[in-house]
Amino acid sequence: MKLPSNIVNFLKERQANADWHCDQCNSACCNGPGFALFENIEIIYEKYISGTLLRSDYIFEVNLSLSQFIFKYFDRTIINGRLLVFFPKTIATDNSLISIPPYSYWEARNYLFRRQSSNGCIFLNKKQNKNDYTNNYCILHNANHDNDITEKPMDCLFLYCKGVRNVVNPTTTETTYWFSLLDYSFPNSVEKFNKRFPELID
């Protein structure tokens, strides 16, 4: 499935400022991972079902339904009362999963950044180690993410780096516009999810 052209164009404009392309490198942003849309999760779940969602230091629980998979590995948040997003959980040293409280977007990201016990996103190939990211990479990376909806969480496409792993934080204006683009391009996300999974309605 192709990304909507308005999102493709917006991301190209932002990434034109980057001098370090987000390939399989991970930076501090992987300690407070960006959110996925449900469209991303459906593809991630396909990888899970096929047995190709693999870490070197953690075994994903087997035989989960899609709703169980979402509950296990993501936290749901609604942005601006309209846009349903899913933050990947992070992993602790003892392999327990770290959830975020029901914060706003920036509160959630800041909370994850501050968690000293976090060893990074559950979808890294292995735990981050004392800010040494050289041997880590995202197991959801997809070379087609600039043009297609893939397993790469949508919000991870929004950030870029100036210099090696030097993440440039977006402005409030850029972030607000990003949310509006996603809400416009993927409308009624809350209603669609609740209709498909009525058992998960809070």
C-alpha cells in the first residue's frame, strides 16, 4: 500500500535537511520509539505470524491473536481526540516490557527517554547498551518506507539526524502539522479500531 502523496512530500522536505540517512542505524530516538499506526501493526503482525520477527536476546510470545499481540507489545494513545496511535513498548534489562502511562504525545516520549531501566524499543535486534548503538538496528526497517506503508512505525519516519545519530527535534508547528496530515490521511482511526476490536474498548 502506497503512502499518501501529501505524507511522502512532507517527509521528503524534512529529510532534505538530513545529512545522516535513517537506514538500520538507531539513535537515542529508539529509546523512546515513535508510534505506529494500525496499518503498520497489521504488517508487523504478518512478520510475527511468519516467524520472521526476531530479536537475538528475546523470544516473542507465540500464538498470539492480533488483539493479544497489540496488548502485549504496544500502548495505545489517542492524539487530539481523533488519531489512534500505538507506541511500541520498551524492554528492560530483565526482559520485562515497559509501558507508558496514558500521557500526551510529548509526555509519553519524554517519559520513555527518562526511563533509566529501558534498553530500547522492543523492535530493536537486541538491547541497547550504555549508549553504544553500533551493534543495534531496527528489525522493522524497510527500504521502501519512503513511499509505502510498511512495518516501520509511521512516526519513526518523522525524525531525522544532523550528523551521526544526532536527532533533530521537530518544532511544535511541524509536529502539529504531522498529526493533522496523519489524521486527514487515515481518518476515523479510533472508530475503525473499536469496530474491529470491540473487546478492547476502554
